[in-house]
Amino acid sequence: MDLIRTEGVAFSYTGTPVLQDISMSVSKGEVVSLLGPNGSGKTTLLKVLLGIFSPQRGTVLFKGESVAKLGPKAMARRIAYVPQFHRMAFAYRVIDVVLMGRVPHRSFFTRYSKDDVEIAIHALERLSIVNLKEKSYTEISGGERQLTLIARALAQGADTLVMDEPANSLDFGNQIRLLDQITSLAGDGYTFVKSTHFPDHALWIADRVVMLQDGKILADGDPHNVMNEDAICRLYRTEISLVALNGRLKTCIPRSLLVGRQQAVKVCC
């Protein structure tokens, strides 16, 4: 059985179609990247998967159950959301932010238990940021914030993480650290559905890529099969070349930058 499945999903804002006939599936332990330009429907699709938006047509199933019939608390115990940018109004400690993931498992007015704290600490240790637990969330780096939000998702108890462009505001080093953690968690059976503006990230770590254009699926499958030069050029309306780096690993390079630099690229490969 598919972990997540959409069947003929359509959604629109005030009559303007945003998603059209979206049918896709996600298996347990997969890293699935949604790839597409701004306005292609990536964020809207994530919100439909989370049950935040109800499709005007079609169905969304989680483990065979309709997302529309699952309550918010039941959904929160199964799927965690990691936004692309998160700003808090108050300077909570990192441990306090992670403990917020325990809310679906307790009543609103009860204190966090010893077990809750241990779960939060374990999540921070899992991501190698337990040294940040007493620091203010507003004072740590963007990469550390993203890892804190992933720790919150792990503390939530969900084994499926939906991430909206998690690397968008990170420097290169923090992007790589984030990708490493996603790969490591996927190896432990966690499932990821994430949108991205970086084709390279899909090529490097995704098991599947869903390429969206104008609210429709342009391609869906193994990144190394469906992310060919023609598909990426059509998706972003630009000219790129795919360069092999090491075996199946590839990277995208603008063709304009290859002019007069073929020898340099050859050496790098």
C-alpha cells in the first residue's frame, strides 16, 4: 500500500486553477522532490497533502485513509510540516521549540512530562545539535533553525516529513548538512516530500522527482531517468546541460557558462 496517494486532485484560488489532475504516490522511506518554477503549484500541493487545503476535485489518501476524514491531531501524529522560513515572535530556547512537537500527544494545559523532554533531547542528539538546546532560537543560524525544526518534527513522533523549500535561505555549507541529515533519516525509514528550487538537490538525494509546470505533472519518476536536459529546459524555460560527476551523480550547468570552458568541466568530471 502507498503511504500517500493523490488521485485526480484539482485545486484553485478564486477560480484560477493551481493544481490540475494531480495523481501521484509516495512510498514509505522515499525522498520525493517536487520540482518546478515559482507558481507551478508546489507549495499548494504540499498544503493539500497536509490537509490544510481541501481539493475541489479528487482525493488524498494517507495509508489508505482519506486525509479529509482524519482530524488535525491524528494528522499531526503521522505527518510533520517543516516550513521554508520560520520566525518566532518570542526568543524561545531551542529545546522549547523542539518540545512544541509534543503538543499532539498531550492536552493543551498540561506540563511537558519527563518523557517529553527525553524525546526532545533524543531528537536534538539525532541531528547532532544537542549543544544548542539552551540557546535562543532567534540567535542561531538559518541552518541550525532548519535542523531545529526537523528535530521538532522527530519529537512530534511523525515518520513522514513534508518540507517546503527547506534549503532556500541556507548557505551552501548548511544546504549540504541539511541534505546529509535528510539522507540519513531516510535510511532509518523516514519519508520526505519536499519542494525545492534546486534541481541538483533532487539529482543528488531524491528517490523520485515530481516535476510540476502550470499545476500539472510534467514528469514523475527516478530523477536520473526523467530529469533529462530537455525536460529541465522545458520546465525552467532556460538552456542547461547535465554533466556527469561520478557514476550516476549529475549536476546542472547553464549552457552559456560552458562556452569556452569545456576543458575545465572535463577536468572536473
